[in-house]
Amino acid sequence: MKARSSQLQNTLDLLVLKTLAARGALHGYAIVNHIQTAAEEELRVEEGSLYPALHRMESEGWVASEWTVSATNRRIKLYRLTAAGRKQLAREQESWERLSRAVTRVLRFT
């Protein structure tokens, strides 16, 4: 069970880091919205998973956050990718690509 939990955590990290790399600083809802839109609604990211992941990534130094006021005059917390986050994104992408190639080999095995 721990391996599965770790794999899911790594996948969420990859999606969040890639979203911030592609879109710049975003608040949590915008991160969720981007992932779901980019995945054509095939992936759902729950807030109960996202915010703990963002806090963990912030403590790892992969993202930084700041409070600001939105265009609608609401207080929002923006998350942005750090240099360490860019390095982690590269590691996560490589790991995902290795896993994906391995799974593809198994599925094609006859």
C-alpha cells in the first residue's frame, strides 16, 4: 500500500510542478482547473489531496507561496515554481517516462 500511495503522490507532484512550470504562479483552484482541463476531465484532483501536497512541496523548497488579492478583491495564495522545483520536475518527468515505458512494454508483450 505504501508503494501505491508514494506513486500517487509522485504523480500529483509531477502534475502540479508541470502546471506551475507551464502557467506560472497560480492559486490552488486554478491548479486543479488546469490539470482537469488539460486532461480533458479524465483526471480529478481533490482539494483534500492538493493542499497537503502543496504544503509538502513548499516545505521541500519546490514551490514558494505568497498571499495576494485577486482581481475580484479576494485574498488568495499564489504558488510558484522555484529553481529546486524545476530540478524536481525534471526528475519526476524522467521517472514517469521510465515507468510509462515499462508499463507499455508489459502491455505489448505477447
